[in-house]
Amino acid sequence: FCGHDHNRQWLEPKCGTEFIVSGTAAKTTKLVGRGTKTLFESDKLGGFVLVEITGKKLTGWFYDENGKEEFTRTVTK
């Protein structure tokens, strides 16, 4: 997890690692194409990610600043 970038992203896993960016609580900045494949990305509105971990299952939901769910993913290890 990181939040320095001012956008929301769930990048494609690399070597079994999930990469999640949730950094739009204060403002957004435009996503710049870096060639990194994503499962979800948004720079239009602020928002947040909610994460629930139960046993070996992690579920994450991205919401925009209006509370609209935009993306969900569940990973079981």
C-alpha cells in the first residue's frame, strides 16, 4: 500500500505481490502513462480504499469521494 501519488490504483500483481495506491484524500493529480498495467485506476475524483482481511483472504473496495463503489478485488493466499 502507498498513498504518495494523488490518485487511486490497483496495479497488476508482480511476483505474487499486490500493489495498491490510495492517495486522493486531499487532491488528485493526473495519471501519467508509465507503462504499468493496472486492474483499476482513477484520477478524476478523490476517494479511498477499504480493505478487509479475514484469514488468508484480502478484499479491497475502491470508492470515489461520493461513496460510489468503483472497483473490488479479492485475493486469497
